[in-house]
Amino acid sequence: MYPLLLSPIFLLFLPLIPSVQSAVTWSATPFNPAAIPLAVRSPYLSAWLPQGEGTALNAAWPTFWTGTVLGWAGFINVDGTSYSFLGDPDVSGANFQKAVQKSFSFTSTQSVFVMTAGPVDLTATFLSPIEPDDLLKQSLPFSYLALSAASNDNATHSVQVYTDISGEWVTGDNTLVVNWSTTTGDVITHEVQLEQETLFGEISDHIQQGSAYYSTASSASTTYQTDQDIVVRAQFIKSGSLQNTQATDFRAVSDNWPVFALAHDLGDVSGPTEPVVYSIGHARDPAISYIIAGGALQNRSSYFWSEFSTVDDAISSFLGEYGNALSRAQALDSQIDADASKISANYAAVVALSVRQVFGAIEITVSKDASGQFNMSDIMAFLKEISSDGNVDTVDVIFPAWPALLYAYPVLGKDLLLPLFEYQATGQYPNEWALHDMGANYPKAIGHNDGNDEAMPIEETGNMLIMTLSYTQRTNDTSLVTSYYGLLDQWAQYLVANTLIPGTQLSTDDFAGKLANQTNLAIKGIVAIKAMSSMAAIVGNSSASASYSSIAASYVQQWQNFATSTDGKHLTLAYGNESTWGLTYNMLADKLLGTNLIPDSVYDMQTAWYSTVDNEFGVPLDTRHTYTKSDWELWTAALVSDPSVRDIFVDAVYKYAADGLSSQPLSDWYETTTGAPEVFSARPVVGGHLALVRDSRSQERTTLSFFSNSCSVGALCGPDICWQDWSEWQQQLRILDALKLGTSREGRKAS
């Protein structure tokens, strides 16, 4: 999961680390994070404002999650006076001022800035949609920037707005040559790409394939231009418009910095204007190389291509959907906030910061059949292990993120597991335990036919069994269990033979090193064995079900004896090591699945213990170090039996996230004594921050009682109604969402 050597790219963040949090001169709601998500939709569309102790939108360049600059500049002209509001440009030969940041706020999908440009306030809304119920919309690799202006002195003012991007959006090497084009019509789109692409290749985590697209709706007041940065920006600053021209001297990204600009004349402004909407995106085709039977490699396309024949069509649809997308985003933001606020305001703030980071690491794909047509029955999702080592579909990265997938859309979790199942079902992976990842380097999901993936046998095997049953329970879709029962049984047999006494193995926290007989690792495997009992029952194998259940019950009693300190105050980190302890976050799987293996007394014991070992910024991961992991802290918060102890964990993660001690996207690995982050950033494991609300959204939307005694396996049952299959329920759910009918019998098929 994690690299032994840390990438030097993270040294880019070091000059940005502030000493105190004192620079904020604007209102911040709910708080000022280390880095603010601006456009975060995929591993390659990931733009952030390095915020630190208080950096305004126009005081730094947006950056890729690695810390490298993404040129994105913005100006507003008010009555002939120019102000910068986005990025940190220097335009020789042109005069402008910096707008003053008045406020900043963020939700799960939006980052909103209000910038004062003299007598006009400009609202800049960065919306990265999360469309949990619509895989097609979720697969679109585009994000919005919407600008709206309003007078702040009750007078009318002439206003024009401008933004541009650079070629830095398409490469990790700015010495490489790019070319570009501009299309006009109902939508104006700048497209920029490398002159020589590398299929599935990366440089410094930037994909070296595909194009960046910067677009806006065309009107009589819209102008565009491509040329050197200082030339184009000076043109707007001086005149308030662009020349509708395209430079054709293609060159390196850093050779006189070509930029791709769009401007709008808002006319005379008094009250708030209708938003001017831009879209920023990065698209490529194919997106993923995936190994299939016989070692052949299959090119997979982003799912949105199945609906749109050209990228221009996709962009036009995306821009035209802004109003609806904003409404859906606001509804989702409100729902997430309401659910998380039931825990606390601090928790709601942490969750809001985490959501885009999770889904911004996932790409949804579809294959083609022999005739070149999209195979709509073959949808798979792939996740990049951002910032640690770049693996594809790392199982122990999907696992901590699982609560966010359960909350938002469990089907997306299934789609992430399918590539792993399908590959291992071909028999090409030689080990008896579950695979660690689908490939060492994203986006190459080429498997590990040599069996030399990072060995985490109990970790990954337990993860796969737990997630499979969790998905099945949440949806009553038994297809993973029935289709891959042989693999699941094979993995469960491995756990029966190895999990009670785990030996010296790595857990997901492998940066801490191997350790023999880890208490937390063992309980994961034991719960997974019990999960296999439930899955055996699903396929009608009652004898196997009884056997696995009996083994799990026996193992958990022995585990409790092996793992409890002699004074009875806590579980040990490793069997028999009295001076050790750690976060036993894997116990949450017992609650997640309802397996009820672990006695309440163990939860109570751990709850009491954690309150005695809390540092200023949280409870350490274990006794080997004073650092911790925010995802595991909030998993642990979800299993403790005392709300006051739960809040110790929640408040510690909030305090860390808001401490201003870095300028990198949220790191899940940090120091509990100082609040300083370790190296990781922007990793999707922060989906684990939703552990305390993992059930809220799905249950509120469906009120389903899974595995109801009154229904057969495979039916979807509520208190007074059944659907016959998963697809029928999905169809009805879409109708109900549109009609907002709640969970009454009206409009549904009664059982």
C-alpha cells in the first residue's frame, strides 16, 4: 500500500508550511483547510489552492495534488480598473490590483469565494459534482467554475470577467511541446494536448495522454484568445475583451507560456448577475489497460463515452446541465451536512472536506465488444492510490474508503471490486490469498501474474470478504457471492488456517513495518470468516455456513484471551506484549456486518482505554510511534461505546484538519503531538471519515430491511413492500427521487 521510499515531489510543499495560523483576513466556513479543492474529479483532474495558514484565491497558483503548479488565472475589470481574483500572475506592462478576499466557504461539492474588486463583489464557485446515483454523470471528467458579480455600493458598474489555463494541465514536464485548437459555436472550447503522447504513461503522476479542455457558452459578449500569457492577460486588462484569435506557434509549455483564455462582458451590473459558467476537464481514451483471461490486455474507455460520440457533445451537455447539477449538489451537500451534524458540527466539517477527495480518485469505465460497440454489461471502476505509491485498485485503500461508498452509492463499491474478482477468477494470480492491487502503476491494471504484489495476505483477504458481504447486505444483490463463491471460499479457507495466529505479516499500515501476531489484523480475519458463513448460507451451503460460523465463534474467544492485557484494561498491539496497544479499528467490521462476534465488554474496555492515551491531536495509531491515521481514528470513533470518547476522536481530526500546518491536500497520516502531517496527501482513504454516517443515506432513501424474514434472498424489501430484483429497485428509486415520494407504498409495486 505504501512506498518504502517517499517521492521527492512532496518536497514542493515544504516552503508552503506556515508557522502560525494568523494570515486569515476573511470569514471562513466551516474552517480554513490546508488546501482547498477547486476542480477535483479524477486522478488527473485534481486542482487545489495551497491554503496553509491563510492564502487567498489570488495569492497563489492552483496546484496539482503533487504540489506542481496548474496555471489558472482570473481577472475582473470594473469600470476600466482591473483586479486579479484567481492565481498569482505577473503581467508586465499592464496595471492591475488584487481583489480582496472577503469570504470563503466549502461544502462536500463546492468551494465558494467572495472577492471584492472595488465597488463590485465577485463570487467564484468551484463545483466538482458528485453524482452518486448516476454513473454516467459521475464519470464525466469535468468540473465547473461559475462567476457572478454584484455591486456593493448600490451603484451600477461596467464589469467584464476573464479566466485562462496553461499547458501545465496536460503534463508533468513543462519542457514538452504541446499543441492546441479552439472550436467555436454554441460553446467555445480550448483543447490542449501533448504533441507526442505516451499511452497510459505518467510523469510525476500527471497522465501524458489525452487533452485538457477549457470551455464556456458562447454569446455576443464572449471572446477568446490563445497566445503568450502576458500578451493575452494584458489584452484583457487594457481592453476588457479578447481578440478571438488563435496562436499557431506550438511550443513547450514553459516556452513563453501559452495560455488559453475566455472572457465575458457582463455589461452594467447592479444586483447579482446570472453566473458565467466555465468547465475545466481532462479526458483521454482509452483510460485503463486491464488484463483479461490469457494475459491479454483490454483497453477500457471512460463510461461517459458510451453516451457521447464526441468530447464536444459531452462538454456541451455538461455546461448545459450546470443549473441542474448545482441543484443536485446543493441537495447532496445539505443531506451530508444534516447526517454528519447529528454527530457534531466538527464532524460535519471534516466530512465535507473529505468527500471530493474520495471520489476524485475513481474512474468509471466500460469495455467494447468485438464489433467495437460499448458493452454496457461490463462496467468497472478503478481507483488510484494517490500519493503513496500509485497502485491500481489497492484493496486496502478501497477498504478504509468503504464507508463513503456505502453512504453514497454501494454499486460503485461493487464496480471497484469487480476488476479484482474478474482477474483472480481467470486463475492467473498464483497465490491462495487475495490480491493486493490490480497493478503497480495507474492506469495499468495489468495484474500480478508473478504473484509478487505487496504481500498482505490476511489484510487483503479479510478486506475482500468483508466488503463483499457488506455490499450484498446493503443491496441484496447477491451476484458477487454467487459468481465468485469459489474464490471467496478459497480465501476463507486461507483465513481459517492463518488468521488466529497471524505470524509475521504486514497490515495496511505497512509503513510501520511487519509485526507478528497483530491483534487488529487477527480480528479482521476472524470477522471475515464469519462473513463467509453468511455468504455460504446465501448460496445454500448450510454445512459450510455452520462450519465457518463455529470456527469464527471459537476463534474470537481465543483471540480475546490472546489479545487482552493481563490487567484487563486494553487489547495489546500484538499477542503477549503487555506494554503495547493500538487502534483496533478492524472491530468496526463486526458492527458493519452485524456479525456480533465481539462481546460488548471488549468494546467498553477499548472505549475506556482510548480516553487515557489521547494526545493533543488524537490517539496514536499504536505504541510504536506517536503518529496516527485520520481514517482509522474515525473508524474507531464509530465503534466506541461512549459518545464522549467518540467526540475525542472526531474533535482531534477536526483540530488537525484546521491547524494550518501545511498547504497540501488533506493527509490521512499525521503526528498526534504536533498536528503536523506526514507525507501523504489527497488519498481516497479519507472516505473512512464517513464511518459514523455510513448507513445514513442509503437507509434514509430506501428504508430497506435487508434479509427480511418475509422475503426471499435476492428480493429488496422494505417494511411493507418488495421489489423482485436489484434493477427494478434502481428504476423505481430514480422515479421516487424525481417525485420525492419518500418510502410510502404509493407508486411502487406491492408485494
